[in-house]
Amino acid sequence: AVDSIIDIVGAAICLENLGAEKIALGTLREGQGTSWCQHGRMPVPVPATAQLIARYHLPVKITDTQGEMITPTGAAIAAACANCRLPEEFVIEKIGIGSGEKDFSHANILRAMWVRPAREASAENGNASGESARESGDTVWVLETNVDDCTGEQLGYVQEQLLEEGALDACYLPVFMKKSRPAWQLQVLSRREDMKKLEQLIFRETTTIGIRRYEAHRTVLPRRIVPVETPWGSVRVKVCTLGEEQRGYPEYEDVKTVSLAANLPFRQVYREAEKAWKP
């Protein structure tokens, strides 16, 4: 149990220090045969690992390697952290490699890469060269539907679920439908690869029977996450670049967590995080 605790805490500290908001998971490679553990000889994947793979739908491929390659701890970390898919095109900025002690017929290494969508990286390079911020764009899909017979609690729940499932944004706009009925228009911004999943969520959780969708181009400023230290704890700051100007925005959830833990006003922690970031 001690080594598992060390692995989990170490992974959490690493991700916190990196300020990683999105974590994509590639296909996990698993061996076959059996493996010895505290409970004796077990089939590979061992029961705990198999349950995690099944419950969290982790992508896995069984290889010809004899023995265990995915531990329950590793599967648990992957299940807890993975929250998005790799962009179709990306730029690799940093690479980290760790090696294991077990001998296989291949290199026993785990590789992590810090990547950015190719368009975002290209846009930032353009701004660094003096190009206009309007050239920093990407393409998203807009999903829209009108509902007039859902409760406020239901709509709030749907918005939370959409954001958790990968929506770039989700909001409600007041509208009037036929026969002058007041209603809400749900508007969701989605990546192409998440569109079908989000549509199914909307159909499942609301009373709508149809969803409009269309492609849209948006202008975005290059951004990065910078962790800063306040007297009461760490807060991540989203830093956006516009030409020579940089703007910092402390992350809401971090400010909220620190404010509650320190029993301080939200605005006080927010301002302290801004002060800690400013160059």
C-alpha cells in the first residue's frame, strides 16, 4: 500500500506543479499470462486493473508480452486524470520519460508529453512575430436547441455535465418560442470529436427533440497556465497574450478552494494571486 500511496501523491504533486488542465490518454499496453501479487498468482490483467479498465472505459491493447504491464495504481491514476482526447494535430513542447525495474523484451518506459494544438501554437508564434491577434483562430462547432418545459434545476445540471464532458462552453439565452412561450436556448461550443457525445447528453437530459449544429470560426488569444504562490496556497493563473501585452486571470476554482480553506474573502485571494503573477 505504501508504494501505491507514494505513486498517487507523487502524480498529484507533479500535475499540480505543471498546472495541467487537460490530460489525454493514449492506448494502454497490457501483457498476458499471470502475475504474482500479495494475493497469489493472478491472471493478467489482474482483477483490480480489469475492473478499472471496464468501469472507466480505458483504451487498452493486449500485447504478446508475458506479465503485468498495467498496475491497479497506474490504471487508477489514468482513470482519475484523463479528461480529454488528443487534438488531431499538435505540437510537442516537452517530453518526460520514466523507466521501470521489471525486465521485458522491450524498453520498460513510460513517456509523457506536453503538447499544444497545432493551431494554437501557430497562432502564438504569429503573435510573437508581430502578427495581429485576429489571426489566432480555430474552428469549433455550435450546438443549439430551445427548451420550454425543463426546470431550472434540470438545466443547471445539464450545463455542469456538458462542461465535465468536454464542452468548451455552455450557456442559456432567454428566447420566445411559438405562441409567445418564454423558453431557454441552450448553446454549446464543442470540438468536432466531442460533438456526438455532447448531442447524446443533451437528448438524454433535456426534453428537446432536435439540435441545430453549425461550424463556426473563433478568434482566440494564445494562453498558458502559470502556477503562483499566495500566502495561503497555490493558485493557477491563465495568462493570455495580445501582441506585447500579457493579461493574467486567476482560475476561479483555485481561488475558491484557497478562500474557503483560509476563510478569506474571494476578492482578497484573487487580488493576491494577481499580485503574485504580475512580472
